[in-house]
Amino acid sequence: MSIDREEDAAIQRVTEQLTISFLDRHTPAEVEAAVAEVRSSFNDVPIRTHIPVLVDRKACRILAGG
């Protein structure tokens, strides 16, 4: 599996988990938008290893309102 595919799969898992975690406060579309926005902020980062973790943390803060 290539790095891009691994990252895509990890981001998909992050999105699914955040959707479940914030189901009472945000629609799945809102979660997807937050994840996409955060992920795009890392587009220029050459080393991608920890991007899914960073996306998870930052999107979680956004969705939590802080």
C-alpha cells in the first residue's frame, strides 16, 4: 500500500471516528468539512507520517468549539 493510500485510509478512519464522537453536535457533512479543511492545511508538509494524528487532534478541537 502506498503512503498516499495509507494516509487516505487513516484519514477515513479519523473521519468515521469523529463522526461518531460528535454525532450529537455535528452532522457527518460538518465533520467531513472540518477534516478536509484541517488536512488541506498540511498540503505543503513533505513528511506525511503523522498527518492523520495531527488532523484528528486539530479537527477534534474545531468540532469541540475550541
